[in-house]
Amino acid sequence: MTSGSAQSGRSRYVLFDVDGTLMDAVSNQRQVWRAWAKRYGLDADEVYQVALRTRPMETFAAVSGNLDPHECLAALHELEDEDVRSGVYAAFDGASELLSGLPTASWALVTSNYEHRVRGRFLRTGLPVPGVIVDAATVEEGKPSPVPYLRAAARLGAEPEDCLVIEDAPSGVQSGLRAGMTVWGVNAAVAVEGVHRHFDSLREAVPHILAFASGPHGNATA
């Protein structure tokens, strides 16, 4: 299937997930949830396994239903902010080259995290920051709803069919697909169901993403 932009010559846009796609934050997330669980006397491994599958408020309900969820969220935010200040972060190989090679107004970040943390991480790893960041505070519905990616496209002035989503997780892939966008998966040994193309690593995907963004050449989903 050839995208509409390939037929019409319209501009193309790339929308990136952050954690697991551009930034390797698995160990940071594990440490934050471990510290949170310890604060409340809960089993760290059990809490983390739940947190991998759910959003924070859902995690709290599952593992600490007797606690005030707003207090739990405040504690989690405190730990996450401290991790941004003092944790060790690494961008995936190819991320800096990729983002630096994209036209400034042609890409955005779509994350379930918060913008100030994303900016802090990008500053520490030297990655360029785009003009558009759609974060958890920007939308009422998170992934797998199509709303986050549709909001990013709207802020860029892009049509969904002209957008390429780069994701690593099933919920993000479904979000992009439901938004009517082309979705490529990275950083996974096995392709996430539904992706139009799959790459074992971000590094492998870099030249293909840059080629997509450079103009209507060829087949975006081949």
C-alpha cells in the first residue's frame, strides 16, 4: 500500500514514542517502581510486572487498593523527577543521527510520560527537542487510544495518512494504527502485531525513516 503523500507530493511527518523507542529507560523505570514499592511495603517485582501492563492509577488500584491513589501518584512523580535529575540515561544507537537529520517542523514526540521529564532526559543525552511534544497532560485518553497521535498530527498541521509512527510497544502501535497512520516497529526481536514494517533496532530503521521523511519516494509500508 502506498501512502497518500506518496501520490500527492505532500510533506511527510514522523511521530516518535520515547521510552523504548528513542530512549532506553527500562532500568530507570524498574528502579523507580522498586523504590515506590519499597516505600509502601509492597513486593517490587509484582508491582513492576503490573506497571508494565497498566497506567499508574490502574497499577495503584491493582497492587494497593487500600491506599490513596493521589498520594501514590504524588510519590511516583517525586521518584520519577529525582530519577531524571540523577539517573543514568542512554539514547538508543542512531537516535541522535536520526533526529538531527529530520527537518525541524516534520517530527514530534508522543509520550505517556510528562514533557518536563522528557526534556530533562533529552538534555542529559544531547538529543534535539522538537517543537511538538504530546505528553500525558496533553490528552485525556492515552495510548492505545488514537487521540495522542491525532493530536500530534494536528499540532504539526499534518494529515494522518502523511504520518509515520515509530513505536516499540503494542499499545503505541495500536494507537498509531487507530489514528490511520503508517506504523513501524523498532527495538524488538519479534514484530508487534499490526506494524507495517519491523526493525530489530532503531539503528536499522534510521535510513528508512530518513528516506520516508525526505519526500514521497516509493512505498512507505513495503
